[in-house]
Amino acid sequence: MLKQVAILYIIGTPIGNLGDLSFRAVEILKSVGLVACEDTRRTLKLLSHFGISVKMLSCRSQNETFAAEKVISALNEGLSVAYASDAGTPALSDPGAALARAAAAAGHQVIPVPGASAFASLVSVSGGRDKNVLFEGFLSPKPGRRRARLRELLAGETAFVLYESPFRVLKLLEDLAEFDGERYVCVGREMTKVHEEYIRGSAVEVRRYFAEKNEQIGEFSVFVSSNKAD
């Protein structure tokens, strides 16, 4: 095994409000020799907000294996590296897992720096009373596959959390209402941002609320309980 000469930090970044970046994350971002990130433009805005100037490297899902080689080279040279996806915690519907695994296999420490997560944030305010919660992330954009997987999830005894785009969220809610209209649902829209809102109720009630809106704007996270609404 190679001697551990540097550390790869996996940084949880804000999902909206920049004030949610932890003090520890700020200090680490200031101290590392390289920041690898999903989108250099997005991360540059975050770094600039905190007055941080550091070399950056693009590491997104399309080039993660190639970028991992560059990160490992930097670690081998003794430079500690931070990785940040666009928002939230890396590897939860974001790249980062391949990089973390490659760095660990190369003999380097891979250390989490906890931060925001849309998944954990939604669960904390959902009001669900479920013992277990499954993180599913994005379902397939293909209607047949989406509906088939949704039926499987609803047939289980576990609550689950989905992410969805504004272009497909109404279709998702329509499917939920059709398959189990009494199921308890909480939708978080634009969490931690200026126009954040949380809609709770049965699948039918939540679908009706969003169906009456002229258009769906923002990022959506959907908590579906294993229980029916009260």
C-alpha cells in the first residue's frame, strides 16, 4: 500500500443558501492545493463568495475517471485536494463516488466534510414517521420505466425520497396519485432558497396543488411515506 501523503476531502456544499457552508469546509477549501469540482463556474462563485483563490479542476460524471487520475497525481505529489459537486453532498445523485474509490485504492485518505443534502434536509421537515427511508434519487425520464420503478417503491414498506426536474415533477405526482392517492407525500421546492416551499398531504392533495399552478419552477425533492396521510 502506498504511504498516505495527502488527503482527499469530499465537501458537502450549500444547496441554495451560501450561508450553509460550514466553517470547517471554508477552512479546508482555503488550505488545499487543488479543488476538483463538477462545474468550475458554479464552484468558482462559491469560492469567490468566501474570498478563496485556489487552482481548480473539472471533475464531472462525463470525465470523472480521467479527472481522478489527475487528482491522484496531485495527491501523490503531496497536495491535499477538495472535491465539491454543484450542490449538496457528492455521490448522492452527483459525481464523486468514482473519485473517492480511486483515491482510496491509491492509498490516500478520503475524508468527508459533512454539509447540506437535499435528501436529509427534506426528511428532517417532511413530518414522516417512517423508521426507514430509501434514497432513490432521479427516476428514469422514460415514462414506462418511471412508472414501473414507482410501483416497486410503493409496494415496499419503506419511505423513499426522489429528485425530479420541474419538467417532469407533475407527471411524477400524477403517477403517485394514480397508484396510491392516499399515500402521505411532502414536496420540497427550492429548498433553502428565497422562494422555498414545502407542500404536505396525500398524493392526491399534493398533485392538485401543483396542477393548479401555471408552471413548475425550481428544483424538487419528493418524500413519499410508507404510510397513508392522516
